[in-house]
Amino acid sequence: MNSQSPIYSFKFTISWIIVYSGIVYLLSLYLHIALAIYLGLWILNLLIELVERSLLRFGTRIYTTER
């Protein structure tokens, strides 16, 4: 398990839930709610991967556990 990942921090988890809610809301305007939830999770996973890779590319680490 990658303890440096932003997804394991409570602050970042709340942020991702808000981002996911926004994605689902936007998708549900055009699609059925079940499809919007499924696609929203897929898009959120892609977004999290992109953020993690961009943080690693720039050498930025987010410490989410106490030392």
C-alpha cells in the first residue's frame, strides 16, 4: 500500500468525495443516475491517477502518516 498517496489522507478523501459528487451531478444531467455513478467512479479513478503521477513527476510528496 502506498502510504504517500493522497487518497489515504482524510482531508484529501473529503476533497475526492466532493469532486466525485460534482462529476456524478454533471453526468446525471445527461445520463441515467446508475450510469452516471459508474462512469463517475471511472473518471474519478483516472483523475486520481493523473494527480498522483503529476505529483510524483514534480517530486512532490504528501506525507499522510505521522513519522
